[in-house]
Amino acid sequence: MNSQSPPTDLAVLIIDDQPAVIQALGLLLDLHGIAHLAATDPAEAISLAKSRRLGAVVQDMNFAPQETSGDEGIALFHRLREHQPGLPILLMTAWGSIETAVELVKDGATDYIEKPWNDEKLVGTLKSLIRLRALEIENSQLRSELRHSRDELAQRFDLRGLVYASEEMHRAVQLAVNVADSDAPVLITGANGSGKERLAEIIQANSPRASAPFIRLNVGAIPEELMESELFGAEPGAYTGVRKLREGRFEAADGGTLFLDEIDALSLAGQVKLLRVLQSGEFQRLGSSRTRTADVRVLSATNADLPTAIEAGRFRQDLYFRLNVVELELPRLADRRDDILPLARHFLRRFSDEPESEDRAAKLTGPAESALTGYAWPGNVRELENRIRRATLVAESREISPEHLDLGGELPPAVLEMSDEDGRERREVIEALSGARGIVARAAETLAISRQALYRKMARLGVELERRPKA
């Protein structure tokens, strides 16, 4: 999109009962290639707002005969926002109605300008607002397409109750169901608590092996000396304490799927034995010389950087290539913030006393939602689940506030005292900063405010700038 010219399909609506003002603004916008419409009274303005998608509005505050009260201008502002939520509205005001304009800015108006206006500043502001409005509309359409695609995916495949709203997670789920139909080994990577096991369940549930066993083994939880018997089984007397036949995980998973979590914890000796069974499908129980076979699809997961482990000699490269026919990377919860509140509400319903009753489930206050979306989530989805569970246990009412979440030092003290309205504003600032990857100037442009104004908002709302490491 050209940074100098606004989109031609989004027009500015000029609302003023003085023809001279409409003519002057119209000539100014024509000069700068900005499409525009005009209305001389609120009824005409509302009719245009109903029939036309607008990029911005320049609205006078006073209409005859209420030339000084501004009541009709206030009502018009709210009606415009009802018909087109998020529509940028610049209020034109004379000296006598500045106080009213300031109050409307607090209610969501973009800004106010005094008559006579500064041509250069007005044009620059309108171009910026129209570009941002176009971006918002495009994002809204993308979110709608994502919801449709997600709903279609959920109808066609068994997603094992997975809750998500983000594009990042949708891509991971889409890849999971795409590879489910094959027998290719899949390596699922991602931080602890990000949902790697759930993704493995989705792959298995949508595979031809869905009705066969799905066997799990957390490699990191098994002592090295017991790993061989865990994987391949052991005959009675194979080692001290084994008095009866012990079936290994490969035998148990025959015809189905074996999920090996924390695969990076497998010793080098264990890696050699695992590589052999992946290559040939053959293994031997501990204490037996008989070769057995198993038809098993292997899914593995790790939170480690396996290429680095290979360079350090801790992980075999040939095994890595065997396990990593398809790599499926799960993003951290902090990198898919659109999922935080849907997951939180899902956990609230689960942990409420009467989860089957939607209206009786606990509710998050605005500040609590802001605290959740502003938190770093080092423990990912698992930590979110535990925080919500704690909140439902300690809250004395069905309203969950920030203090119930026990987010500790990550939670700015100001959040505890803010209103729901401030909470919503804090979420908007956090989302803008996240979308701008921490670049304040870009986030300020998204919010249509100056950098200085954004810094003041951040200080007031307890929003700290997350510093991202340089690439």
C-alpha cells in the first residue's frame, strides 16, 4: 500500500451544517486525492454511515438550533460508532465546545481540531487514519476467514477439544492434520507446556491408526538403566527385580502410535537402539535373543535445540533425520496472544462449580484480562491452566480479579486498581505493541496517537516495553 496516498475505496465523511465549511474541506481533500462524502445534518450522516464503508469522519460538534449545547453532536458521535465500530472520528469544535470534545475523546473519539484548522496537519492525520482503518478492515476479514477455516477444520477432523484462536496455532494444527494420514515420523518442537502432547494426540486421532493403541513415554522421566526395558520389554530374571514378563512400549504400540516426549533426554546408547528399531522395525526384549517386530508410527517431542545438541555430540544426527521427517513447531503462548483469553475462559468453565451452566461460570474482570494478556507466560498453556484453577479456588465470588491470578512481580501494581475501562485500554496498548514487535512509533501509529501520548498511556496503565533480542 502506498504510504503517501490513502486507499481510494475508503472515503472521509464530512459532517457540518455550514456549506462553506464543507466546500473548503472538500477542496482540500480533492487537492490531496482523498475521496470524501458530505452530510449537512445527523440524519443524512447516519444514512451514509449505514450504506458506505468509511475511512474516517470529520464531524462538527454543533448543529442548529443547538449551536452551543453540542447535544446533537454527542448523540451523532455515539450513533456513528454504533453503525461502524472503531471508525476514526475527528471532532471539529469552536472554543465553546472544547470541553465536550475532550470528553468524547475519552469515550473513543480519535481527536478534536479547532476551527480554523491547520490544512497540513489535518490532511496528514486523515491519511494516517484511513491507512489504519484499511488495515483494521483487512485484519478483521482475515480473522473472519481464520474463524471459518478453523470451524471447517473442527468439523472435518478430531481436534481433541483443542482451544485456539490464533493464526500461529491454526497453521500448526493444519499441518498436524495434513500429516496425520501418513506413517511419517513427526518431530514436535516447542517450549514446555505449549501443547506438544495434544498435537501428537491430534495426529494419532486423525490417522489410519486412530483405533489402535496410542502409547506415551516421557523419556526424561525414566532412569537410563531402565530405558531399554521400558522401550523393548524384559524377560523374567533379565535384571534384579524382574520376576515376570515385562512388555515394552514398542510391543504395546504395535499397529498404533508411540509418542516419545523429551526425546533429547535419551542417552547415546539408547539412541543407537532406538535408531535400529526405526530402521528395521526389529528389537529384542532385554534378556532374550529372539528378534521381534512391531509396526509402530513414532511421534517425538522436545523443547531442546537438537541441531545444537548434535554439534555438541549429545544427539545422533542419523537419529535426528529419522525422527524429523516432518517437523512441527509449536509457538510459545506469549507469541500467540490471541489464544490467551479463549484458553482462560475455557479453563474457567472447566474449573467452575457448574461448568455446564455458561451463565454461572466464573467471569474475568477487565483488569484480570489485561493482566493475563500482559503476562509473559514462561510456563505457557500449562501455567495458564494452573493460574486459572488457582483463581477459581481462592476467589470468593464468581468474578476473577488480578489478585486471584497470583502473577507476582510480572503484574504491575497499577493493574490491581484500574477500572474495567482502563483494563480494556491496557489490552489495546499491549496488543498494539505486540503487533508492532515493541516498536513504539509503529504502535503509536496503529493507535493513531503520538509516541509521547503512548508513553504516557503505558506509564498510567502499567505497561512495560518488552525488549526483543536482536536477530
